[in-house]
Amino acid sequence: MLLALAAFVALALLTHDDAVLLGIDRPIMRAVQSSHWPPYDWVLTHASDLGFAPLGFITYAVVLAGLYVAGRRFEAVMAVASSALAGVACDEIKQIVGRPRPSGAGIHVAAHLTDYSFPSGHVTHYVTLFGFAFYAVAIAWRPGLLRHLVLALLAVLILLVGPSRVYLGEHWPSDVLGAYLFAGVWLAATIQLYRLLRR
């Protein structure tokens, strides 16, 4: 966890010398955006949908209701509260770092967003909310087809949102990597807190 946190801080500091990161970011972004196979396009275009309003708010409601109905009320509140706080922290970090959104020749941008770029709010949202839901389901549900399907869905959403943000041109790859590191640390801390409180 400390290594991930240190790597995140290093990335955040490097954004002040953006030429270093862009030397890596631009080739990766062009490679991700270069494929136009229809299923690839569709998946990476829509994998980000759950991070935009109103669907973003609906994801909180679905996770809250799903865990609550499954009898995991404490886990439901923990998942939503932790992810919401992570979103606030992510927005504050964006303001401190102040990295502009992707632009430039050869970069396709699907929608021109006005806030800052580092770290990705979508990735933070998916990893903290769906990640804790994954953990709650993994420890609480009995093995079976439904459990496997839910875990697979949550994992796929987490894995695809990062490439999706790059494919849409709304984040540099290092924004996505930074968000995975930040959200991963946040999720690990949330799980540790959950275990402590359950005791």
C-alpha cells in the first residue's frame, strides 16, 4: 500500500513537468485510439457511462440497495460512504495538481470536459465503489453462479473504465494509472477500517 501511495505522489509531482509524462502518454493514447473494430469501439465507448450523471448516482443506489437486500447493511453504507468521500478527495487533488485535459494533434477527444485531468474521477469512482462491493460479495455470499456473475461484472467494470477514459480522449494514461493507484490505496484502507469496525 505504501509503494502504491508513493507511486501516486511521484506521478502527481511529475505533472508539473508534463513533458516527461507526455512523452509516454501520447504514444499509449494513440495506440489505444488506433483500433476501430466495432466491438472494441462499443465497449470502450460505453464502459465510462456509469461515471456520468445521472448513472453515477444510480450506481450508488444500486450498490446500496443490492447489499442492503442481501442483508449486508453495514457493508452497503460503508461502500457508498467511502466511495463518495474518495470522490471528494479526488476532486481536491485535481484542483491541487491542475493538469489540463488531453489535447493536441492526433488525439481524439470525445467530449471536452472543463475540470482538471489528474487523477481520473471515473476510475476512482469505479474502483472504490465496485471494488468494495466486490470485496463484500466475495466474503459474504456463498459460492454459486450468481456470486460468480456479480464478481465478474464488478471486476470487468473496474478493469475497463481506465482504458475507456483513454480511448475517449478524456484522460491521459498517467491520469488513469494515478487514479488506479490512489483508489487502490483508498480501497485497501477502507477494507482495513471495515475489518477493524467489524471486530
